[in-house]
Amino acid sequence: MTNPTKPAASGQVSRQLAEVEEFIDVKPSELKQRRHLIDLDDLSVTEITELLNSAEGMLGIASRGMRKTPALRGKTIITMFFENSTRTRVSFEQAGKVLGADVINVTASASSVSKGESLLNTVKTLQAMQIDALVVRHPDSGAPYFISNHTEAAVVNAGDGMHAHPTQSLLDLFTVRNHVGDIEGKKIAIVGDILYSRVARSDIIAFQKMGAHVTVACPNTLLPNEWQLGSVLDKSTGFGDLKIASSVDEAIDSADVVMPLRIQQERQDAGHLPSFREYSDRWGVNETRMALANDGALLMHPGPMNEGVEISSDVAHGNQSVIQEQVKNGVAVRMAVLYALCAPRKSTSPDNNQES
């Protein structure tokens, strides 16, 4: 006896998939061939634009109440975090689940790594479970690249050491684009821990690729040794035309976007800062300094915030702040990334050579 519910269920899935495709480019032309997202260095402007356009569609899906779609049904995504995280980890988990994938969270303390297993063996174990994507955060720069050489799954860098945080940069681009339209020619001021921040590095690359003028400001102790306050970097540094402001006021003056970065306790412990109070006085973004920016300038922060240190509470929760919007947009951007990498991919199973 046939099950009368099967045709109806199949028809419902088809309608849901059609609705997903109505909003997003199913297989973007250039991203179609990309296996991993490790950094933004090798992404073209076209690829970045395609991801942002796809994220716009993903945001549209969420706004229509489609809290779960079958777009990645049957796919398995593992988030493997070797550092603490709330926003990024939960954002990737939600993104995968909204797309219909099975999402499994792995932390270092709960994995065999805590028993001495090497990263390579951990990756090989996960690969044997026929996973489709591996979202990785690791304290060592280059770890996601290493992993990508030892797995058939799509690898997404969720932050590695001082190196990169590509999806944070994409969501920052997406947030700015939604407010100002064309990013080209806009002034972006990044203030804070430039030396150690993976967000700073990725955001500089991302905004410069899209034609923005980026200015950074920070204490000399939190600047790479070869960079000098008051200088403009040339192309040989990899950050051509990057302006290093002499003061936070200079950086924020006439800016369209102001982004303070989190200052960690380790910086003071290591002697980079005399005190948080002095940092707040000299480099903190507050209402007075935001008044130097263009009218309607956006205030952003990658989170988590240390209110009263790098950012004052009044501007963090003021009218110019889009910090909570960044969090919301992060889900849409990570949906776009997972969809771009997983939807066109072939199954990792040796017994199935058909496109999933």
C-alpha cells in the first residue's frame, strides 16, 4: 500500500526549494568552483559581490518566516571551535540549521584533542564520518589551511590566530552596503588592536577590495613594527594606500564608518598598555569623537564589546550603532557561505559520484 503523504511531502519540498531559488543565485558563476573559505586574499570582487547578493536573499528568506528550508538537507556540517565563541559559533549553527543541514558542535575540551590527539588525526576521524563542511576556529594562524589539505569537506575559517576572520569581514561589508549602497570611496576608520586583530586584517583587505579608503588608529605598541604612525603604506606591504593615523581624532574625522576593536586584558598584562583608563581616554570611541565623523556615520564593533574601554556605552547603544544589526546579518552571510560551498559540491562518499 502506498503512503499518500509522500507526494504531498515531496511537493512541499519542491515548493520550498523553488522559494529559496527565488531569492538567491543557486550556483554563483565564480564561487561554483571554490571548495573552501580560508581568507579573503584570493577572493575576487565578483565573488565577494556574489556572496553579498546571496546574503541579501538569505535575509529575505528569514524575513518571510522560512525558518527552515531544505536547501542543504542531507548535508552534515561540523563546527569545531578550539577557542571560546558565542556570536560566531551560534551564528554558523543557526545558519546551517535554517538551511536544513545537520549541524554538530565540537569543542576542544570535549574532543579527543584534550586527550592528546593531533589535529590531523581529529580531522581524519571527522572526514571518515562523511561530513560536508567543517567550520573551524583555532588559536594558531594557518590551522584552517592545514585542515583544508587533509579533508574533502568544505572548510570555513571562523577565525585563526592573528590571521583572518573572513565571514566577519563579509558581514561587515554587507552591513555597510545595506546602509550606504556603493562602498567605493567611503572612508572606514578602524581603531584599536591592529597588531593582533584578525578582524582588522580581514576588514582592511575586504573594504580595500571594494574600493573604500581605510584608515587605522592605535597606540604605537599595538601597531606592526614596520608600520609608522602618520604614514601611508605602499602596495609592497599588501595593504596599499592604507593610512596610519597619528591619532584617533584624525582617523574618525570625516569617516563614514567607525569601528573600534576589542582590547583584551592580555595587552595590558604584556605591557602594551599602561591602563585601560588611559586607553579609553586617548583612543576610546565616544560621543565627542563620533561627532567628528560624517553625519549619519555608522558605528560598528565585531564584538564582544568592552564598554568603557574601547567604546563608550552611549555610542554603543546610540542611534548610529549598527552592532546588533551586524549580529543579525552574520546569520544571513554565513548562510550564503555555507550554501555556496555545500550546495554545488559533490558528495564525499566514494559510492556516490552524482552532484548533491
